[in-house]
Amino acid sequence: MADIPWTWLMIRGSGITAWALLTAVVAWGLLLRSRLLGSFAPPQRLMTMHRWLGATALAFLFAHLALLLIDPVVQFTVPQILVPGMAPWETLAVALGTLAMWAMLPVMVMGRLRSRLGKAGAAWFKRAHLVAYAAWPLATAHYVMAGTDALAEWSLALLGSGVTVVVVLLLSRGFVPPPARQLPARAPQPTREPELTSA
């Protein structure tokens, strides 16, 4: 442990944390679309948590990338961590992580611009959200393939737990209907009095 550069330990720590937070983002998004928690978790509360987890996951991801740039062992360059296939170390595994990052960024950007663009913003946000669905499996593959301790017992337990939660929530969507949208109550219509006709 003493021979391992501190940057490498921080790279691993930030990467694992980013993956765990991304897993939580996916889980909260699936809970938001189902009735599993019922009245215990109102949609607004779930949405707030979903957004907070997403922002925190991106913060740890950016820390992960910044640490790669200052690591003295592999010595990544900016193009090598931003362009898939250019990494000098574990090229395929790093490329999958880079693709996961690019899949996450559009939904972050559109989330900030959504309200300013009106109906077009909602449509673009939906498309960006569809792209973001690819981020979790890509990040999971990156974790397994690039992680130097991915096969350690604690790591396998973390991976197994995260994958199980996501799979169970995905399967539950097929059996639990989404919350029904309540239509606003219609105002009662005034009753018309019958007209009196003279004999």
C-alpha cells in the first residue's frame, strides 16, 4: 500500500464513488416512475434527490478525470481522457468510461436549459435522457474492466448489490403501473332552470 501513489488511490476512490452515485441516480429515477414506495416518497422528493445525486455523481466524475491528469504513473493527457480509444493504458476499458461520461453530459446541460426552451426544451431533455440510459452499463463495464481491485470481495459485493437493485427496479416496472396523473377537478356546471311558457 505504501508503494501506491496517492493519486492512484484517489482515482480509484473517486471512480468507485461516482459509479455508486450513478447507480443511485438510476435507482431513484426508476422509483420516480413507479409506485413501489407509495406515499412514503412523494414524486417531488424523489425528483429532488434524483437531481442532487446526479450532480454529485458528476462532481466525483470530474474529480476522477482531474486526478487522471496529474497521476505520475500513467500520465494521461486531456485528449486521451476525452476521446475514446486514445488512452495509453487499458484502452478499451477507458474508452467505455469516456463514452459513459459523454452519455451523462447532455442530460446535465439540457436539465439547465429545459425551462428556457419551452416545449422544445422538454423534447430535447427527453432525447438527452434516453442517451443517459447508456451511461450506467458503460460505467459498470468500465469499473469491472479498468478497476485494479474490481474482483476483490468488497468490490464484488458492491457491484452485485448495485446491479441487483437496478435489475429488480427495472423488472418491477413491468408489474407496477406508473402513478396515474390526476386531472384537475371540473367546476360544477350551473343548472339551467326550465323556462316557463304561458298557456
